[in-house]
Amino acid sequence: MALQAAKANGDKKFTVSGKTYDVKTEMDKVNKVALGKKFKDRKDKDIDNDGDVDSSDKYLHKRRQAVSKAIKSETKKENFEVGTKARTDHTLKVTPGQSPEEFDQQVNVMHKKKNSMREALAKMWGIKEGENPFDKKEQKKYNKDKKEGKTLTGKAETKVEVEPKMEKKK
């Protein structure tokens, strides 16, 4: 609180419990024009505003340059859409020890697994490839041999009225 009060008053020093402390101001904002220059060519070399120009100011200048450079190079990274040739080539380039033949072999195995799973599901659901099983075109009877009115145990089914008739109470 004493630090904030000293900053608000514009004091350069403040005292807490008999000890005197300096009010340090904030570092200078990043000036993109000055950042592109060498440190010795800057007008304001005191970046951390501690009152002198020393190695910490040089360090901050170099660090800001490095961070700016890293941000620029990071935004240039490529983003490939899945399934494109560019993505395939990029994957092969960045994966150490993988040849294009091995990659093609892996892709073929994945396609075979996918197709065999589709075929198995189509057979299990009793539909043709390319049909949507959820279309309401026709209701298929899945239990053709089942006798109506009996469960699998042979007992009578419980009758359930879906739309019961409600009488009005007086």
C-alpha cells in the first residue's frame, strides 16, 4: 500500500517499518522501430528505467528482439488440411525414419479396416451400402419368425396403450 501511495504522490522513495525503498517505475513499452535497430543506435537506452544504462538494458533489448522474431516465425508455420497431398508430404518430411512406401502401406491397412467394418455393420443391420438406416421410408420387420403376443420366454406380452383415452372428471 505504501508503494502504491508513493507512486500516486510521485515520490521516488517510500519507507516501511524504518526501511527506505526506491519506487521503481515500469519498463519502457516495446517500440517496434527501436527494436529493429541495434542497441547502440537507440535514443532511449535505459529500457528498465532504473536510471542507468547497463548490461540489463542490453539483455532486455536482445530478449525483445528474440521474442519478436519467434512470434513472427511461429505465425508462418503451415497448417495442412487432413487428407491432402501437402499434409502427407509434410508428415513424411517431419517423421524421422519413415519412407513413403511404409506410409502408403499404413494408409492402405487403415482403409481396409474401415471398409471391412462398414461391410460388417451393413450386414448386421441388414442394409445395403450407401443407404441410411434411419430413413423412415419403410419399417422393416426384424423379428419375422416371432409370434405376436408372446415374449421370448413364451409368456404373453404386456399390453401398453401409447395414446390412452382420458375421460374428463366432473
